[in-house]
Amino acid sequence: ALTESLYMRLSDEHLPVEYRWVRPWTKLFLEEMAREYFDEFGVPLQVNSAVRTKAYQRSLMRRNTNAAALDGPEASSHMTGATVDIAKKPMNHDQLAWARQYLKAKEKSGLIEATEECHQLVFHVMIFKQKS
């Protein structure tokens, strides 16, 4: 489970306790990014969303036109526990630029797939399991 720390804040509004689960490699990625973000800016990185059940995704689809499908090729990757939403709202210009650069570099190296969403004000990030 994801836990709050000096480096990472979890949104109580968007991320209820029962949905704070992620894959082990996703947790490692987030902890590393949060530590580096904190070292740079002295504030925690905020995570708004992690794992979702089908029921939670269905509920989200009713109120969020941006929410992905339940099944098929367009299904939400949040249901796998490998995807998180990192909040952009508390970030200033420099913090946003840092996050964009950080995520772009990790994406180029094949570690993640990241999308900067505009309607939800988050970075939607799917973290891939690395082969040993």
C-alpha cells in the first residue's frame, strides 16, 4: 500500500484508504520520484489516484467523461495497480516543468508511459515492471 511520508502526500479527497494499493514496482517508482521532487522543492509530491476496482471505475465513469472503459483495449490501467495519477494542482511553474522533464526522461527510457491530463489536472502514469 502507498503510505504518506515526508516526500509523498496522498489526497484524502481523491484517494480513499481502500484504494491506496499499487504494484511493488509502481510503489518503488513513486517513492523515488517523490524523494527527488522533495529534494528539489522541499514539498511532498501529491498522489491522487492508484488502484481502482471495476465498481469504482464504473462509478467514476458516471461523473467523469474522461474516465476509461471497464473492459477491452480501452480499459483503465488503474485496475491493474500499475498506474497512478500525480496531482498537478499544487505545483507551481518550476515544479510542473521539473515533473514534465522527469516523466519524459523516464518515458524515453521505457520505464513508464505518462500522459499529462488537462481536465483532471494530473499526470496519468503507468509504470512498467522491469525485467530482471
